[in-house]
Amino acid sequence: MENLHKLYRKFKDASLEELRARLAKFAKVRNLDQYHSLRNLLLALLVDVCGLDLGQTALSKIVKNTQKYPILD
């Protein structure tokens, strides 16, 4: 786990272009690019790093948007 934190600190200031390139390389060398888009890989990594419950987060956002944007008759 400490190695992961060192790696995070090393790349925490990466530009979006560098992040895109690294994710593309990550997917390509593992032959994942045929199954996952860069967007999906990024979301999966963020969810993992942040410890989010993606399902619960999405449901909460739906409820919030339902209140924010009610159906108008």
C-alpha cells in the first residue's frame, strides 16, 4: 500500500493529457482497450481510490436532481 501512496504522490500533479496517455497505455498493454473506454477506466480508478459506493452516489444524485428539476405539467 505504501508503494501506491508513493506512486500517487509522484503523479498527483499530472496534467489531464498525461493522465489520458497513461490510462491509454495501461489499457493497451493489458489488452483492456477492447473492453473499456478511457472514461470508464478513469471512473473505476477514481471510485477505487476515493472509496465511493458508486451505486449509492448515483441514486443520491438522481434523488437530488428529481427535486431540483421537477416534472412540469
